[in-house]
Amino acid sequence: MTDTPLNLFALPPGVDFPAELVAGLLHRMAGKPPEAMARVTLILNTQRMRRRVTECFQAHGARFLPRLLLVTDAAALGTVPLAAPVPALRRRLELSVLLDGLLQTGTTDFPRAALYDLADSLATLMDEMQGEGVPADRIAGLDVANHSAHWARTQAFLGIVAQAMADDAPESEARLRQAVIALADGWAMAQPADPIIVAGSTGSRGTTALLMQAVARLPLGGVVLPGFDFDLPGAVWASMDDALTAEDHPQYRFRRVTEGLGVDHTAVQRWTDAKAPAPGRNRLISLSLRPAPITDQWLTEGPLLPDLPPETEGLTLIEAPGERAEALAVALILRQAAETGQRAALVTPDRNLTRRVTAALDRWGIRPDDSAGRPLALSAPGRLLRQVAGLFGQRLTVDMALALLKHPLSFSGQGAVFGRGQHLILTREYELHARRHGPAFPSAESVAGWAAASGLAGAEAWAAVLGEVMCGHEALGPMPLAGFVARHLDLTRRLARGFAEAGDGGLWDKEAGETALKAVTELQEEAGVAGILTPADYASLFRGVLNRHEVRETESVHPGIMIWGTLEARVQGADLVILGGLNDGTWPAQPPPDPWLNRAMRKEAGLLLPERKIGLSAHDYQQAVAAPEVVLSRAVRGAEAETVPSRWLNRLVNLMAGLPGRQGPEALAAMRARGALWLDRAAVFDTPEGEAKPALRPSPRPPVGVRPKRLSVTEIKTLIRDPYAIYARHVLKLRPLDPLRPEPDPRLRGVVLHEVLEGFVRAGATSRDDLLRIADAVLAERVAWPLARAIWRARIEKAAAPFLAFSAGTGGDPVLLEERGAAPLEGLDFTLTGKPDRIDRLADGRLLVIDYKTGDPPSTDEQKHFDKQLLLAAAMAERGAFPGLDPAEVARVAFVGVKAAFKTVENTLQPGEVDEVWEKFGALMARYARATQGYTARRAMKTVKDVSDYDHLSRYGEWDMTADAVAEDLT
């Protein structure tokens, strides 16, 4: 290496930055002894860049490597001892205590659930202030005349920042800045004897920019900038003098770097002579990205570009109709790259897109090398820890219990007799029981009772663990953080251990478990600085702690297929780069809202502007789009609405469309045609062979021998309106599962009402107070939800007076309550069953059949043609179908709507009417006793919108109510 200062260097967009960085360094070290390279210090921006640089050195053969550091390791270069930084978690916990105290003063108001999030936001602001060298008094001294309302709301919060920054212990950012300042001061006194190079950073953070400036001034120092636009005219560099208008330009950070060194863009030298893969394309992209105030230069500089078709030959534009089509097209491109041995990378900030592409590649056994880790909160141990934390202060519900029981780490320990296999059997059986019988809020006693009655092996030991881990936490009150953490970990370990006598099962296994153990250990160590928390506070805080960690799992991946975040675009090294998710709001993402300072206040204080992230994304885009072969991809429509193309893609399309002299429209059409080819392939790939025919309206005809031999009077309505439902329930034996989480639904309301009225009549009560007393008892036993109990009681109370009047005015006395009966049909192997709510014997000896409804009673016409429940019950009563009730003529039937708006629909029966109903019913069942009669789906639904439990089975939607039923003989 020469003794002349390296100063400021750069490489243009599109070159393989790590490879050229290594090549340039090897060229400069040529002729030096081998150990000279070991004395070089190379400071890089990311861990991935360091790995790639190492690979590039290894590709040149065996040799000494330079000392490879990250920017965050700069303190290791100094000799001045620095105080250990305050752990980030401790600082956030301390801030949460200060915020809690502020909340209790009443000077400001915010939801307690946001306590940790606000502490995290304030800690981030502190890091930024320290990294940019902004003291707290500068924030306090801002001119807020035009922002008084906002300032008044935030002054108290920023006072907490000042209080925290007054501590002697530095933050990590403050410590790094102190280290860089100490290095610069030391180098001013005694320059290092060995080369130091900073490479790959844009200098967007204040501390990093200070380090770059200090290194660039060293005789043996150098800074290598990535993606420097050597084609950008001097007038454009000069125009970027206002951060408020130029911060979002991809080259703005480099202007800040040169300003800090007291030079302009002409001082930037080429690190190597490497040329961009497509220099003409780079000029086009550079022109499209001009700052908004000077986009009029398109008119003057656009015609000076070369003809665009050959320059954009390596560009493909995919404008997919939807997100799924985009993902499949991208996956097909990556699949082809894998087959041809081409090194390809998908670059996108859209994690939903990467998940879709990864899922599509999995069809062909291709596992891409994804640079992004998985949030710890979404890993298996993270989910289990979150779910256990969610038990505190909450009543246990069935779905909460089953989510924990079905977690892959629950009962993952192996006991002497039972292991996870038996646990899964018990979980399945308990789920079926809980769905059918509840209770809505399981307790240790209810689970133990089920276990004792089940007779299953290991059930009682299993239930004991459930009672210990999941039950009894609803009354948990505020306590110190350390108490929550200890209780939380003890319960989680117990659940993971399961039947085993010791150990933690698989809770801490593999990378995810190790990361989770590290996170909770850190929380244990720092818990002493936190204050008193409620269970909800703890759940929110713990979720925030998990979200600060990511898991990078070791797995077998394809060596040539990568998925990168936008920052990794600087690493390059791919022959084919796909820029996915190019929609505004995704790439670039909208700047996150700042709850503390607006843009003008940030600029005045010397803090980073929100547009900084847009500018960094723009730089990453400019780097990636300069690769040898590039695919630009977006979905025209998202999940809910039309999307807006990314501002950079929009600029490029508009610029090309406006350059007919340079064949821009033709080049753009060719880009779209290449993209359409992949979309067509994706569409063909998803198209089944042959014609896809929709299902026909089914009318199955099972053998007569397997058809139902017993139906209840309530099912006859279903047989008339939707015979297919009877076929599915009684022939196929398919019954819909009860909901996973019991709710106070109409079915339960009907059960409660019937029990209340049955108890009232059976007790011979007559007063309103008796009715409400019985209602209170039934509601307390059957309804676990206080709000539902209150609402339903109010409805019963409102309907009490008209019900009592109806009950007393029937003209008879109750002779049968909720008794099941059965009546066979002569000549057919069929029996009708029924259980009337109430039958009264009138003064003349005839009967009144009553049915209670919580909804609207059916009209007389509905009863005549469809809802024959009471008419059939009357026919059964006349035929002596009910034990203890002698046959007698039925005079009337009545539906009683017992709700807030009490309503009765009473039908006086004419002589012979019941016999006629029974005769027609016999004819109906005789038809279904013939092999030629099918069970047609949705034969006569009341409305098209009515839902059947078996619509998915009959594939309703592929056919509609106008379609003819197609009979199918079954064997």
C-alpha cells in the first residue's frame, strides 16, 4: 500500500461490491509481505457483508485476512477505557417506571397497554439523540411557537428523556460515539501505522459519518462508498442543499459525507476500474431518480440517453393482477435460475411476499437462503411463552387451553410411562368433550372431573398438570416484574416437561430455544429495575421483549437462490436480481409516525428526518436495479384494493414512455412482454389439466336400508327444506362440531329459556317473583358470562307479565312437560319422535300443544307447508305417543315467542286437520322410502341467504338455487 492518503473512494451501482472491494485491496497490497494484509483493518457495515468479504478473500487462495470489524465494533480500535453501556432492556424498563410515575401524576394520559411501547419509543429517541450528538437541552430549547399544542403534550415525555440521559452510564450509541470521538482525537495526535478502511456504509448515521470522516483524513485511511452515482451532474449535487427536499434522494447521504470532509463529489475516486454491468441503464435510472424540484431535466437530458431497447434488455417488468400471481411468477423465475445454475436473489422488504415465494418454491424442494430471521415471538418457544403469559389475569377459555395443549412443545418431555403421544390422545378426547359439554371456562375441578370419568390412561396425571399450569390465574393482581417472570417460567417449564419428572422438555432446544432462553434470562437479570406491573402490563412488556429478538435457524438451503432485505442489495453477487413488492407503502414504506417531534423540529434539532429511510431504500433500489439481469415486480391489486406503484418504478415508466426519440415506449413494451411471459406461465401452472367443471347440485340416493329410520319432529322441517342435511347427518353420520369457544349464542339462550319455563310450570308457580327466582337460578348455573346473564334476565323480566297472562289464560292445566314420545308409521319402517315443551288439557278434555321460541314464531302458512313441528306433535298426541298421556283430540297448537316483544302464533285445528297432516307426513316418508327419491340440497330454503351446516359438503356456490338437482345412486 502506498503512503498517499486513500481519502474517499467509491464503486458504481451494479458492481459486485464485496468482490471489487477485495480486488482493489489486493491490488493495493501487491508486492507487500503476506503479513502486511493482517495489519489492515477493514470496517464493514453488516455481518452479511463481512461474511461475503471473507468468502471473496478465500476465493483468491490461502492468505492472511485483514482484521474485519463492524462499524459497531469501532470501540475496539481505541485504547481509552470506556464505561460499559447500559443494557438496552434495562434502559427500557427504567423508562417504563418513569412513564408509569408520569401516568399516575395525571399530567398526561395514555393507555397502560402502551407503557412498554412508549418506553421503547423514548429509548429509540435517546439512541438517536446520542448517535447524532444532540443534547437534551437542545431539544428543550427548540422554537415551538408554531407547535405549542403538540409541544405541551410531549414536553413531559421528553423530560423523562432528559432525566434518563443525565445518568452517568452511557447508552450503546453514546458509548460508540464517545469511542469514535476518542479515536479521531487520538489519531490527530498520533496517526495509526497500519491501514484502516471503512467500506459499505453510506454514512447515514451521525456516529458512522464521524468515523468515516476521521478515517478518510488518515494518510493510510480510506472510505469506500457503495453505489456512488458517478454519472450524476454537478448541478444535481449542488441542488441537494436542503434536507427537507433532497433527503429521499439515493445519493443525498454521499453529499453529506463529502460536506463533512470539506470537499465536493469530484473528490470521490474510483476504487477499481470495474464497470457497471449496464452503464446505459444506470444513466436511465439515475435520471429517473432526480430530486423532485429538478425533474424538468428529463426534457433536456432524456434525449441524450442512448437508445433504450438494448440498454433495458436485461430488465423485465411484471405487473401481476394479484399478490399470489406475483409470488408464483417470481418463484418460477427462481426455479429456472436454480435449474440453470444462475445465482439469483429476491430483494424485497415485503415479508408476506417472501413467505408466498418460499411456499411456492417448496413445491420443487427448493429452500432459499433467507437473510431475514424469524421474530422470536413467532417461533415455537416464543409462541408458548406468549400464550402462558396471556393466562395471567384472564379467565381460562376452552380455546386458550387447547391452543396451549396443541402447541408442539407442550408435554415434550418423555416420562417413565407416558409421553407426548398419550398427551395428544388425551387432548383430542378432552376437546371433543369440551366442545359438546363445556364448561365455557374450564377449572382445575372440571378438568379433573372429566379425567376421572374418562377412564383413559394417564388422564388424572395429565389433568393435574393442566390444573396447575392453566387454571386459577384470573385473580392474579399487580406484583413486581421479578415475581411475574419467576411464575411465568415455572409454569412454562412445567407444561413443556409434561409427564417427565425433571427437565424442560424441548423448550430450549435448537436456535429458537437458545434465543428464547437468552431473552428470558436477560429479563430475569434486569427485572429488579422495573416497578409493579399488572398482568396486562406484563403481557405487553413480555411481548415487546420477545419482539426485540430474531431467530436464525440452521437449515439446508439452496446455495444459489437467496432472499434478501433491501440492505443486502449492497452485498450484490447475484447474476439475477428480482425487486419484488414495488408498490408505494411497501417499497418504499411510509415513514413511521413520530409521536415526539415533527419534521421541522427534527431538522432544527439536528436529528434524522423521516425521509432518511426513504432515501436509504432509494439507494438500495438504485444498487439492486443495476445488477446484470433485473426483474421489477409488483401486484396491481392487494388483498383489499388497487395498489399504487412504487414512486421509483412510476418515475421509470413515465420517463421511458416520454422518450419516443430514444425508443422508450418500445423498450417499456418489451419489458412488460417479458414479464407477461412469466405471468402466463404462472397462470398455466395453476390451471388444472382439462376443463375444470363446477360441481352439480347434488341429490344423492343412498340405499333404502341405510336411510334414517327415526327422525324428530324438528328435523322434518329440515327434511322438507334441505333434505341433503338429513342425508349428511343420518346417512353419512357427519355432525358439525360445536364451536371451540362456547358463546352465549341463540341455542344456549333457547336451552336456558326452556329450563326456566319448565321449572316454573313444573313447580306450579304463578307469580312474577317465582319466575325471576327460577330464572336467576338457571342463569347462574348455565350462563357463565355476566353480561349475557344480565341481558337475558332483563328480557325474561320484560316478557314475564305477558307470559304469566298467557299461561294463566290457556283455558287448561299442564299435563305434560318436556317428555319424549315416539309414534311409528304404519306400513313403514319409520318412527317419528318428539318432545313438546308443554301440553295443556283444556276444560273440554281436548289438548293444547305449546312450543316456546326465543326468536320469531313461524307464521300459520309456514306451519302448514314447512314448519310442521307442532302439527306433527299434535298428531303424535292424538295417537297416544307420549307416556302418561292418554290419546285425546288436539284443539289448538301455539308457538310462544318469549322475548322482550312477547308474541304468540296460535292455530285452532279443524276436525280432521291433524289426520290430514299425519297422512301427508306418511306420504312424504313413503317417498323417501323409495330408492328413486333423492335427498336434494337446499330444496326449499326460506331465503337464498340461509346457511346450511352442509353447504361446504354439497359445494354450494359452484351451483346456485336455479340449478337442477342431479340424482346420484349410491351403493
